Amino acid sequence: MKLLLTSGGVTNPRIRDALIDLLGKPIAESTALCIPTAQWGHPMCGPVSARGFVVGEPPHHMSGLGWKSVGLLELTALPTIGAKRWVPWVREADVLLVDGGDATYLCHWMRESGLTDLLPSLLNTVWVGVSAGSMVMTPRIGAYFVEWPSAPDDRTLGVVDFSIFPHLDAFPTNTLADAERWAADIGVPAYAIDEQTALKVVDGVVDVVSEGHWKRFAPKDAHAYGAPQ
């Protein structure tokens, strides 16, 4: 799977070009599935914000990019309909557009639905995450970002070996000083990224794509906290 891990979506031409490069064809020739599931786990999200993501209303920069087609994939529904029905939908999509919310809630439903098990076989599929949709691919998000009351801890999928502090300087509690305090306890390499920055990951190689601000943090002990098995 190819990853484009963003804080705010496809917000500028450089990130858009990175997306097209990952797709290997124009956006207008590519099919997308939207995954809003993470929103249900965060107290600041709800029906209105989920609708905005799916239909591409501002400030969302995902489903309204001019795709050939856009569908909706709600992970909480998948266990009730069976893999024979939904797996072909995922395999046929060129890109999965995964919204923010709570990354631990998203992680839970990716596992419960079976999507996590499917990921290693999606070699040519592009995963475009926004906020929690990006953070879910990391080993940890830090207690700072856990909003789902039922989360057992702050661990997520560990598809990549670094963590992400999103929305740098977008909120009063997401300053560089906040990111530095967060990174001091995260135990793995980490990036703080703003809304104009994305991390493009192919075969484990990370390329920072930015028209904004970002910072990489080296861990005190990169092996202090592993990804869940």
C-alpha cells in the first residue's frame, strides 16, 4: 500500500502532485472510497462534519478533488454484511480517503471489520489520511490525542515506524512547544506537520511534501514502545 499521510488533506498543489504520482494516473481517472469512521469516536465530530467530509464541503480537501467516482465505506457496518460483499469494493478502488476523528476508534474498527488484514494485499492502493486517518498507521498517537473513552491505550496499527502530531499551529493546543512535549514521551521517530504538509511513504521511504511548516523529532529511545501484535 502507498501512503499519503496528511494533517488537513490535499490542501496545495505539491500534495496534489504527490497524490497523482502515487496513483500513477490522473485523479479524474481514479476511483475513491471515503472512510469517515474515525469521526464517530471523537467528541468534536458528528453527522454534520461526517457529511462535510463525504461530500467535500470546505474545509475538507478530499472527496471533492474531481475523482472518476466516490463511494462511502463505513467500517462499523462491515462485520454485519460479510467480507464477500465489501472486500471487492476495496480491491476495486484506486484510493481510500480516510478522515480524522479518533485514531484509536478507527484502529479498533479497522481490526473488527477485517480491513487491517486486507491491507498487506493492497499493493497498488493509495491510502490518503487526514489527521487520525494518518495517525492510525503509526505505532502510537500519544495519550494527548486519545479521545475515545473505550480506548485501551494509545497504540495504533504500526504500519509505519514513526508517529504524527497533526494540525501544527492550527489550534492553540497544537503549538510547536506542545509537539515537543508530546514527542518527548512517544518513544519512536515523529513528525509534527501543519495543514500544508504531507508525508508520502512508499516501501518504507518517507518523503516530506510541504508548502508549510513541519519538524522531525528523533526519539530518546526508538525501541521503548513497539507496535501492537
